[in-house]
Amino acid sequence: MRKTWVVVTAVAGVGLAFMSALVVGVYMVAGNLANGVGGGSVGLAKGAVPAAYQTLVQKWGNLCSAINPALLAAQLYQESGFNPNAKSPAAAEGIAQFIPGTWATHGIDGNGDGKRDVWDPNDAIPSAASYDCKLASYVKNAPGNVTENMLAAYNAGAYAVIKYGGVPPYKETQNYVKTITTLEKSFARPVSRVDPSQQAAAAIYYAQKKLGTPYLWGGNGTADQGGRFDCSGLTKAAFESVGVTLPRVANDQYNAGPHPARAELLPGDLVFFSDDLTNSRAIRHVGIYVGGGYMIDAPRTGAVIRFDPIDTPDYFGATRVTEDGAKALPTTV
């Protein structure tokens, strides 16, 4: 984007100079190692799906070849944020946001208890997978990618996909297909190293300039707040400085890209912390990794923006932010 990785060398002070050198050094090494997300079977990233639903999503996400667990997870997150009690103004209901007419036709008794309950994830998640696969069967002879055609049918109807020989030329539908296939990457467990972000070091540079700033709950760094931040306000502002818009809260920022393992962290990755290591929706803290086991973060009331170690018992995982990943996130879930 507007700044390059070497911009981090422009910081002053012995401590900052050390951290900046570390950032540049790690990037020089990592640039030759990272080859992007590889192929292979699709598993779910650690904690990306709440533990209560992970087995269901993994099982039913393999119902047919047009879907996979990460894609199904992306749909559920986009629809409801994994909230089984969600209800939209359009009367869509439950974790999969079925409207009553669609549920009446396509809802299934996923747990075999003799009832089809749209509010029960044990029925709604299997029904979402079953509905996806049914749509895929309707458009199986249409040219193009079967998964993209299935998603287009979900949004615009199977007839439109058949009529246009693939994803129809509707902006809403095209955006929906791109959104879900992009979000899929944030729910999939990477099977190889993921590409470093070109915006990362510039985001670090922004955060470094805020070192020593007092913490403010709900702080976005605005003038009326005295330029103060909370944890996710700082990470949001740091990436906004390089043209990437993140959601406001930490648990949604987790879904802004793929998830490198601890041993694969690069400077600029977002690192997350939670008291529940099985559920990304319970994440309560985020920082920006700078290398050497440290992050820049706005820790808590009474503290200042500072360097902190990441290897603590509440370390949840990391996200390598991508522009497309950030753009795909729903504004409200």
C-alpha cells in the first residue's frame, strides 16, 4: 500500500530501534519462506467455530463436494455470527437465518429427535448444509465453479444461475459469492505457510508512534478522546492507516484473514487472547505482533500502549490480515 516494510526503520530510541530491526529481519527471512495457503483437505482453524458447533460444522460441511466445513462456517458467521437466537428484520431465524418459507421446505431433523426446530443448531446447521447441497444439485450442469454457482443460487435462485450459465451479472450476488469464498479462508486451517501482509510493517509503525499513550476503554484515538485507544481501537486505527478497514471489536477482527501457527508468526500479525480457547467469539484482547515473542498493545485501564509478551496462558491465536478478508466481514453479526 502507501508504505513499505522498510518504513519501520524510521523509529527512534534504542528500544524501538531494536524492535524495528527485528521486524525487518524477520520479514527478510520470511519473504522467502511463505508460499500461501496450500491445498489438501479442509479443516477448521483453531477456535474459529465455537466448540458447541464445531463437530456439527465439521461433519455436515462434508455432506457434498460443493461445500466444506470452512465454507459452511463462513456462511453461518456471515448470517448470524453463530448466534442461535438471531432474528433479522426480514424474519430470518436462527443460526442459519432461514426464512419461514424456506425452512418449511428445506429444514431437516438433523438430530433425529422427531422435530425440525429452526432455533436448534442441531437442526439448523445440518439444514443449511443440506440446502446448500440441494442448490448445488439444481445447478450442477451450469458452466463454471460448482461452489460459486451454488452460492449464487443461494443468493439469487437456481433459475438465475441456469439462465446466465453461471454466477449471474447481479452485483449483490457477485459480492455475496466473493464474500463467502473469502471468509472461507479465515475459517480454514492453513496447511502451509500463509503469505505475509504488505501492510503489516506500516501498521506496526503507526502503533509504535502511540507507545506511552494512556489506555481508554472504547477509545478510537480521536481528538475528543485525547488520542487514546483500547486494544481493538488501536489495531483498527493501525490498519486504517494503510487503507484496511477492520471491524471495531477483537473477536470479529480474528476473521480478517487466515491464521498462522505460533511458530509461523510474522510482524504485523494480529494476536488474540481469551479465557475460552475453544471459541473465537469469546476473544477479549488483541495486539499487533512485532517479533521476538512481543506485541504492541493497549492492555487495560491504568496502563499505556506498550510492548507485552504474547506467550501467556490466554494466548488464543493469530490472524494475518488481508484486504479482501477485512472487506468480507459483515458490519454486524
